[in-house]
Amino acid sequence: MNQDITIDGVKLKEEERQKCEIWTRVMGYYRPTSFFNVGKQGEHEERLHFSESVTCCGGCN
């Protein structure tokens, strides 16, 4: 199976890529998700992500 990836005209082979470490805030401090136990990893995968929309607070027309 070919895992090569091309982004903006730059081609990377699978062996040239590196794993991205993901951190999240848990109980007031940041921690890599790779350190989570199986239950916490499952909970993290089920989280819903959202984007806040920009609102105008008074005075905008």
C-alpha cells in the first residue's frame, strides 16, 4: 500500500514523515494523549469539536 502524500506540490514518502504528538488539557494541566489509558483515549476520540462564531456585541450596525 502506497502511503506517499503530496501537499502543495511537495511529495513526502512514508519514511520521511514523523508522528505528530497531540496534547490536551486535563484537570488543569497539559498532557500528551499518547500517555492516556485505553478508557481515556476512547473518551478523547468521542469528544465533539466546535468553532465559535464571531458575534457583534452592541454598537455594530
